[in-house]
Amino acid sequence: IIINFGTTIFATSGAQAYNSAFAFNDAVAFSTSNSPITFASTFNSLVGIARNPSFTTGSGNITFTGNVGGVQPVGFTSIISTGTTTVTGTFVGASLSTSGGTLVLNNNLTLSNALQVSGASSALRLNNNILVTLTGSAIATFANTVDSFNSTPRDLLITGGSQIIFSGVVGGTFALNNFALAPSTQVQLLNNVNAANITSSAATTILSGIMTTTDASGQTYTQNITLSNNTQLISGSAPIVLGGIISGSGQTLTLQNNTAGATGSVTIGAISALQSLVTFARGYAITITGSADTTITNAVTFNNTGGLTFYNANYNFTGGITYAGVLTTIGTAIITSNTPIALGNINNTGGNLVLTSNGGNITIGTVTNAVTNTYNFNLN
């Protein structure tokens, strides 16, 4: 079927079925009254210009059986339906925007402008491992839930573009497998996530909720992290890597949970502003590498039993710091504001060690040196 003239409208009260390849040379609109639309073969713009298709079906389902835009990309694709839209083949176009229903993906997407799954009742279901490639400054937004299609966990990999936003729960009904996000600017995970592993390489990752992973890869956020609400990271025995600087004025970050399997190490670049840090008496290590100074407002008790390491920075614990295990330091200054510093043994492996409580008590165990060092213990 070739549509080779101006804007065309296909409006029916009943179902529409297109059993051969469909191509169009201008904008095309499809509508039904709560009835399905099915494309049994490919769906393309005609050669030359990406054209814009739109679909309005009430509660009717929409099915693309063949590739969409594989020969000539489609333009801005708008779907308004409370039914299920199924994309079986690949999809190449400017954008794919759905409002209200469930979008089921079986294959990869390539988009130059946007992927938008919007509406209070919207959902994305992955029926295969999915790669979404965003080009230029394209964005992807998911207003509601994202899940594997069934109990088989599926990959969701989104690469390129500028911004990716998940407002709803990810993996709440059926968990994801590999969940990897690589835009240039920002990732927002604004609700709970359940996946085998999580990777974000965006310049800034905004977190809110409980991020839970289950395989040996754990969680990796390579650059800066902002907490927009209280956040908990749970990875079992796998590592958590927070490579940049964490900020979250007024927010609480909870590391791991209080289960016997919580042994995965946690590595943090720095904490620039945080209200509280919560840890548990489980066998995981925490390392802060000192890429910048760290500041936490409330008193912090490091309950983890796998070790604690502070490197090369000032550590401002306004409400005080308590740790009963062995603290490893390199070029470390620990500062409180008329609040206590209560530490066990200290293994100072390089640089000067400075403890400044500004009037608070300082209690420490044995200090062990790897090299010749200077120690400053300042009560005022």
C-alpha cells in the first residue's frame, strides 16, 4: 500500500488491517472506535523525507508486525490508546510517543528526537532484550511502570541522547536484567528499581527510592549523583560504585540493608552535602576516595563491619562520627562541630592525619603508621 498524496486520514468504527507493506509520502492519521489496527508487514515513509503518522484507537490495540522505518525512517509518531501497542520489529524514526496504554517492545529502537511513554495508566513492557539508541540531544521519558514482559528478566540499554527520565517503578512486577543508561547529560531514577544490575554513565544521575540489584555486577554510577529524595542502594554481595560526588541537601542515603548477604563493598567519590548516612552491622566495606571534601550534617555511625577507608580530603561530620572498627586513612582530616569523634584503631597509610572536634570529645584506639606522619588532634 503506497499513499502518495497529501495528508490522509483512515477513520473507521471497526478494525483496520493492512496485510502488505505500507508506505506514505505525507502525514497520515489512523483512528478507530475502540477497535484494533494491525500492520502485517513493514511500515515506512516513502524515500526522501520522514513523515509523521498518528494513531487514535480508544481502547483498541495497535500491532506493528514488521519493521517500522527500516527502509525510510518515520517522523514523529503519536499513539493515543488505552490498549496495547506492540512493536515486533525494529523501529527507526524521529520519535515514538504513546499516551495511556501499554507499549510492548520486541526489538530495538533508534530515535533522533524522543521516546515518550506518558499518561497515568501507561506502561512499558520488554518482551526481548532491548537497545534504544538516541541520537543528538534526544530524550526518553517514562511516566509510569517499566517491566520485563514476564518472569524472564530482559535487558534495557539506552544509549546516546541527552536525558533519560523514569518517573515510575522499574522492575516492580517483573524485574529487569541488565539496566544500562548512557546519555550525555542526565539520568533520573525517581522511583524504586529492581534489576540484575544498574549502570549509569550520565554526567549527573538523580536518584529517589530503593535501587535493588541481584547479580555480581551490582550498581555503578560513574559520575555525579544527586538525591532528590531519601535513597537506598541494595546490592547483596556485589559492589556499589558511586564514582562522582554525591549531593542531596536534606536527604538520607542508606547503604545496603540489614540482611546477612549484605557484603558488597561501597566506593564513593565524595559527599558534598547530605543530611544523613545510614549503614548496617553487616560485612561490607565503605571507601570514600576523596575526589572532593565530604560534608554530612547529622551524626554518622558507620555500623558496617567490613572496613572503612578515607582518602585525601577533609571529612566534615557536623554532628559527629562514630566507628568501632579499623579506619584506614591517607592524607585525611576529620572535622566535627563541637561534637564527638569516636574511632577505633586507625591505620594511617600516608600523609598527615588531622582530627578536629571544635570542642567535642575525641576518642581513638591505636594509631598505626606505614610511613612517618604528623598527627594533629584539635579539640578547639
